[in-house]
Amino acid sequence: MKQLNELNEKILASGRKLEDWLCGKTEKKFIPLYSSADLRVSNHKIAPVDTNIFPAGFNNLSEYFRNKASGLFSDYFHRNYPKVEKILIVPELHTRNTYYWENISVLKSILEKVEYEVQVGIVSDEFGMDETVFKASSGEQVEAFKVMKDDHRVFTSNFSPDLLLINNDFSEKCPKTLRDIRQPVEPPVEIGWHTRKKSIHFEFYNMLATEVAKILDIDPWLITVKTVPEKGVDFDNPDDRERVAEIADSILESLREEYRERGVSEEPYLFLKSNSGTYGMAVISVSNGDDIRTLNAEGRKRMRVSKGGKPVRDIVIQEGIPTSLKLNSDTVGEPVFYMVEDKVAGGFLRLNRGKSELENLNARGMEFTYMYSGDESAAKDEPNKVIQPSHELVSCIASIAAGYEIEEILREGGCKEEVS
């Protein structure tokens, strides 16, 4: 933790240099309206391990951070869409996931708090009814209306929005209903997981983090994460597992050398992940190539499909970062931060009592608890829940990297497939 304390001090002491770098990037690049970053914080480094451009989980933010998010959304819309008054939220279709609908309920209230008129609209051919009520985990009822389209505008039976806010990552395909419409759409539907690649995102993130490291005069290794893509992998095929195992062993040997150079006594390990996907699906951790060669039926099943039943064939092999964050003595955690543009709106801790510091915590058994801004009174009593400058910085870099990623996707034409 000493290295991270020194990193926090260097960030605070960087003054105008870091601020000028951030301003230069955000002025020149498209930054997504909102995003979230899952961080791993160890005793020797800190880095994001996933960045979501259509974040769910606003219900896990404290009231303090919900109010902060309201102000940041208001500032963004007033600068970019000053005439917007009505916003349509387009959600996922987790009809039985009450926690997701709690997220939608809270996101709606965050926008209504700054005097926007907000409705929830469903884009789906399978959604036949005009109106459906979904139950949120708090017991709140979330009304949702079928979205229709005519003359390049979308609307519901009783609502004509000025802007669409997407909270659906469209993992499989890009919806035709939301293409070629006159209303602005934030973030662009072209950048769902049907087009995104983790490997591209982390390539941009590591490039930007290396620039920041130079400004701070630190070892870039402290805030980067080694990420290697591999295509055409079928984990049920022994030859494919052997190929991935050999790559993994090579990466692990490289990490061991990096650990030796920096005096890190721990053994390195890796995560294998789908190159396109979210919700913690299609993720396993390994400590050597033999873990892949001898992957059991459960592990092979886990790496077979990602969200929406999408087959996994392209993966990333990513450096594992053990979490050093613990609550009590038996519960490991990792921070998750929510951004509006490049600014941290708030964060919370994902906890999982059933997992070790080496494992994926975005899995069954996870819980959530609030984090605090440094100026909140509660922060004094629970210092391990306080947002640090390093947390904010790497989350900010991740949001800018998402902007680079979006620009590349849009240059290449965005959606490759469309559905009604």
C-alpha cells in the first residue's frame, strides 16, 4: 500500500501538468456520456479491469453521489443539448432482475431531480404490450412503454422524447429502431458489446496510462494492466486449450520477471475473459498453463458463452491483480466507479465473501456497500471506503480510453448487423 500512498501524493502534487493533459484529451476526444470502471487495487498496483459504457448499478450509489451525478448530468445536457426537456431511458430487458430495475428507478430519479421529464421505453419486437410495470428490489414500480418509430423519430404512446439515454449494451445486435433517428442518442448504440473489444479498450487505456505515468514520473507498471488477445478459441477443443496454455505460460514468465524487478514477492496469475461481454460472465482465473490444459467441464462451460448466449471464440488473457481491499477479516472487495464524461460521479465497493483476493468478484454471492468522498463525515470512521486520487485518476483514464475506442468503432462503421 506504500506505493499507492506515494502515487496519491504525486497525483495531488502534479498541479497543472496533469490537469492540462486531461483537458487536452477531453477537448479533442469524444468521451461517453457515462461509464463505469471496475478497479482492482493491490499492494503493488492499481488498474481498471473492466469498463462499461452502459453502466447499471446506480442504485448502489449513496445519496451523496446520486446528488453529485444529478449535477453532472445537468451540466452535460445544458452544455450539449440546452433545449432537451424530455428524456427516454432505454433499458435492458431483465424482467426478473429486480436489482436492475432498481438501477433504472434510481437513474430516472437522478435525472428528475434536476427537472427533466423522464420515461422508460422498451425497444423489443417481443414486447407486445403498450405498457408493462416492472418491480424493483425496493418495491418501487417501474413503468415502461413500448417504443415506436415513425418519420425518423421514436416515441411511446404518451411521450415524445427530446433525447434517448441508453442503458442497454445490446450485446448481440444493434437495434434498427434506434438507427437513423432525429433525436440525439447517448451513448451511441453503435458501441454495444456487439462491436466493442476489451483488447482494443485496454490497448488505448495502457497507452494513455503510460502518458500519465510520464507526467507523474512514476513506473507505468503501477497503473497499467497487461492484456493479450487471442482469436478462434474453443475451450472444448484440447488443441485450442494447449495453444492458450502456452501463451499463458509465456505471459506468466514475463510477469514473474517484472515482479522480481520490482520486489513483489507474490506469484502472478491471469484472468481469461471473453473479448466482448459484461456481467462477469465467461471469466476464469488461472495460475499456470496446466490450469487451462486440464480445465474441467464446469470451467469449459463457463467459457462457452457470454451474455445473451453469445458464443465465446475471441478472448483476452489479462494480468491478474489481487485485491488488497478487505472489510472485516474475511470479505474481499473491489471499487467500482461511475463517471459522467471524465468526472467521477461516485463509487461503491463490490464485496464477495465467497471469493478470495485472486478471484473474479463479479459473481454469485456479491454484495455492495457505499464508498465516501474524502470530505464526508463518515469517511473518518471507515478510511478503506474513501475514494482516493488514484481511484479517480485511473477511472478517468478508462473513460477517455472508452472515447478513443468509440471513435475507432464509429470510423469503422459501427453496427455490422441490425434488427428491427
